[in-house]
Amino acid sequence: MAPSAVGGRPAGASSTAGAGRLGVRALLSGAALLLGAVPFLLLWLLVQRSWSPLAALDGDVAADLNAAVSGSPAAVAALRAVTSLGDTGTVVLALVLATVFLLVRQQRRLAVFTATTGLGLTVLVPLTKAVVDRARPVVDSPVVQTPSNASFPSGHAMGSLVTATVLLVLVLPAARRRLRPWLVAATALVVVAVGASRLALGVHYVSDVLAGWALGASWVALTAAAFRGWQHDRGVAAQEPLDPLAVAPDRAPRAAPSGEPVLPQGRAT
């Protein structure tokens, strides 16, 4: 018996299309993972082998930026304020608050994604630092106290990228479509500013910051791919989509929908 048709399409067409979309998403997630993992591993190899062009770049940038800011207390204060956006305390606070808010809003799957991505930072950063064990830059006029842990990769660069990306994913579905490019640009600006502040303060090399960004991007791609695979295995359609740019404007969820309390059970929550 031929399969019944709905709306002029075979009954299995929608499942085939869904499988095709999942395959495309898996392919894109794998590509994103490689785009982060390959540069990180390459930088690690070059640092371990003390590749002279990279070593020269690292040393020159660290020395030049230190010389440029060491005589300006105002510049140092501004850099310290910017770099605090990538501090462990800031990253933990942002991700914990985001996870709690999602749990209160009963968006448990996104809460698991956020918490898992954040917990991975607590393992990846110290683990990679311990394995590579690279010394911090030595500059002529230190403007901040040199951290005691290893230099490669930059934990601030990785933490800021992961946190900003996760928050962006959570916020984009609730934002108007015309505002989304601005949110993406603002997120990128924060990430770049934190990385640049680590260089200007003389506590990281260029390769440290690039490695932090690469490892952070790879980790977010991995957790996002796992999250989508989990949704597919459970056969659950996302009510809080992880592909915000693919959501129709009239179906985009709002952070606090009109007519609904921000907290499900009001003051009791």
C-alpha cells in the first residue's frame, strides 16, 4: 500500500527532511568543532617547539604593549576593568545566574546546556594549563601582579568567549531580528576586548589568547552539538530553540511574555 500523503507530500517526507536537517546541523557542528580544535592543537605544537616566528611575535607584542600602557595609570585602570569581564568569578556568576533563571523559567534543557558548558571550563582551563605549563611573559615594567598559574591558554580569553556565546544563544531568541546583528557584534567586541586587555597588561602572549579563543569555540561547538543530539534522541522539539536566527519573528519566545509572570509561581518561586 502506498504511504498516505499530507498536503501533497508523502507521509515520510517530513521525517526525511528532519533527518536531513539534523545531518546538516551535525555537519556544521563538526566543522565548528574542527575550526576550534585544529588551531588550538597547532598553536600548542608551535609553542612546544618554540617556533621562531611565533615566539618573535609573542615577545614583540608583549613588550610593545607593556611599554605603551605602563606610563598611563588611567589606561591600566581601564584595562583592569575590561579584563575583569573574563575573571573566574565573573564567568561563574554569569553562568550560575543564567542556569538558575532557566530553571525558574522551567527551561530545563537549556539549563543543562548552560551548566554543562560552564562546568567544562573548570576542567579544561586548569588541565590544559598544567599540560602545557608555559611561563608567563616577562616585561620591563609590570603593571599588574603576574598570575601564579601557567600562561597557555588564556583562561580569561576562553572564559569570556564561552560565557558570552552561551548568553548570546540564550538572549537571541527573545531579541528582535533587527537587533540580533548588534548583539552579535557587541558580544564579539567584549571577547576581543578581554583578550586584548590580557596582552596589554603583559600577562599573556598572543598565542595564549588565540589558543583560549580556539579552545573555547571548540568546547561550545561540542556542547551545542551534544545538546541538539540529545533533543533528537528524546524526540523533543525545542521550545527554546538553539538556532535563534531560524525562528520566525512571530514565534520567537520572549524573556518575559506579556500576560505571564516572570516567575512561574510568583512570589513563592
